[in-house]
Amino acid sequence: MATKVLMPQLGESVTEGTISKWLVNVGDTVKKYDSLAEVTTDKVNAEVPSTVSGRVTEIVVPEGETVAVGTLILYIEEESGAEGTTAAPAGTTETAAPQAPANEQPKAATPAVSIQQVPVMDGPKQRYSPAVVMLSQQHGIDLSRVVGTGAGGRITRKDVQAIIDEGGQKPTETVKETVAQAPVAAVEQSTVVSTPAPAVPASTPAVSVDIPVASGDQVVPVTSIRRTIASRMVQSKHEAPHAWTMVEVDVTNLVNFRNQAKGEFAKKEGLNLTFLPFFIKAVVEALKEYPMINSTWAHDKIIVKKDINISIAVATEDALYVPVIKHADQKSILGIAKAVDDLAARTRAGKLTMDDMTGGTFTVNNTGSFGSVLSQPIINAPQAAILSVESIVKRPVVINDMIAVRSMVNLCMSLDHRVLDGLICGRFLQSVKQKLENVGPDTKLY
């Protein structure tokens, strides 16, 4: 009996994954729970385990190809008497992560670097991949008017992107129908999306420009991670009306306290005491006072999150990851410091898990580590706000009509103006400022 292995959903809001490396070959015998492939998404790198024991009969998706969640990637001929499978028509069974569609997709005849998403077909009725649905909703594309170039007339992500690059669909555009189209209401999605994304008006079309490559220019291929990051950032800017505000904070007392405590802290705990845990702690305490900041927009409602899970940005050589400190409000400065150190180390070692990357409710971005003194961060959707901590610098300031040299830092906040406004965000930042300026000898690290 042939078992179909499908691309699993490796995290909330993940709609696609890239086969970075196959760990098996055709003809190999595998046992249940053996790793079959390494998969890369914008959130996590993970291995896909086998759910049955048997022999690999066909590898459908080549290394380097990006496919939608629920796509058929591998066939395994199950050993007789093996457990853990469910019978399917035509003598096949399918294995997949929860919420993945059970429809097979044919092998995409595209290069290894293609991000083309092949829709799932079920008889004469056309169904669309999550990537196609999301992109079409973002840009107001009517899929019933699109001619697919995929196998059997399937509509691919490339087809939708081509329309966007041309400035969107024209009101009077007539498109030849090549296959029977299912209404949008019948679209099958393999990832949970609470509500459709608002369409980008046709009055602001994407501009398609051919960029000449001169002799000596270096052409760097866009990786699947970089492409996904770009897509998420564009989506965030299109969906959320960004507003921006900033406060400056006198952290002289914090700098002095940290300098006095860091030696003993490192000796006792085995890790460096950085400034970031102090900033995260102040943010967490301020979120308790202003819980609306810890929320998300859900189109017909605003969801205020009970848990306070702080996302932190960690850069590697080729990408930016945003792992999450869970229940940060229940941690001391020591607990936060340990969590930051652990997540940063595992991010750079490529050992983050799906759980590490999900559930964030507010993001703290440490742009000051690169020497930045002012930035305007993009919101980490679906969160309602993000805070950038800039570099601490010594500057002359006026105190009691006298000039003094103080350690100053800018806190820059971007907010989703559908959820938040300047009043509540201003109060929130003032609370963070007050807590940071009150750090001193009585501040508890444990």
C-alpha cells in the first residue's frame, strides 16, 4: 500500500515550506518516526518524520523547491501490517500535519528555486493553494478571471503575481476560461486564516521595472526565507496603517546599576547581563497597565491577549528570525536574560522549534546593538505594535537649568492605527520611560 507524505504545517500562519535537503533516497527503507527531509520556512527549520515504516518509492518534490502546506512530497510503500495509517481510495493513504489538505498535488515542473504554488485539484472543480488565495485577496484579484499556466490550467502564484506586476486586473478585462472555476467561498485552505486580508486598491499598482545588470554587477538569488520575509513585510505595511512615535529616556542610573552588577552576575549565573532584559522587563510591566497594546486586529473585533509573550528579533548572516519569550510577565530580569540568551544561541545554531516561533503578542527589537539611534520598525503582524530600543549614547542634556552629560536612549514605537492611537501609546511609552529611569540599587534581578 502506497502512503502519501504531505508538506506539514510548521507553525501558525505558515502556508509553505522549502525542501532544503532530502535525508532519504528512492529505495531506502525507513522506520516510523525516521526523518525524511529538512524543511525550511520563514519561521523555523525542521525535519519531517515518517509516520509509517516502509520503502521510499518516489520523491515528488526536488531539493530547493518551495511548495504549499498539504502538497504531496513523497511516496512510501508501507510494510504489510504497519500501523498508524488510514486507508484512502485507490489503495493509497496520506500522512500530514493537522489542518493540512488531503488532496494530492502533481509534481511541479519548475526550477529548484521556484516559489510557484500549485493549486490542489479535485476532479473538475478547481481549488487554490493558500499562497494563491492569500496573494489574490491582498491585491483584489478575482481568481475566476485568471488563466492558469500550471498543469491542467491550474492557477499558480506566479500567475497572480504577473497580474499584480502589470498593475492589477482591469475592470473591463475579459479572460478566456480554460477550466471550471470554483467560487471563492469553496476555496480549500490548509492553514487557518481568521479573516480575509483587505484588498490593495487598484489605484496603487505595483510597478514592474526591468533592472539592467551591468558588467561586474553581482546578482544574488533570493532565498525562500528572504522572499517570505519580503512578502510578510509588504503584507504588514499594506494591511496595517502604521503610525510612529518616539520618546527619549535618561538611562544613566540603569547604566550605572548594570555596570556595578554585571561582574557578580556573570560569575554567579554564567552569562552576561545585557541591557535588553531591563528594557523587556519595563515593557512587560507597562503592558500589564495598558493591556490594549498587547492585542491584535481581527477585522470585526480586537482581541486583547491574556498572555504576554515577547517576540525578540535575532539576526543571522542571511535572515532575521523572531523567537518568542513565553509568559515574560512571569519572569524576573534573570529569567528574561536566560531566555534571551537561550533563544539567540539556538537561533544562530538553527535549532529553533515551531513552538519557539509562535504565540508572540508584542515585539521588542534591539536595533541599538547595531549602533542605530533612530528607526521606524515594521509591525510584526498580527501584533498591534512593535518597540525598537536604540543605542545608548552620552549626550548633553539640561537638568534644573544646568547642562549635564547623561546616558540617553530613544525608544521608537510603530503601532497599528486600527487598534491603537497616540494617546494610549504615549501613556504606554511614558510608563516604560518611568520604569527605566527608576532603575537603581533597589532593583531586583531575581
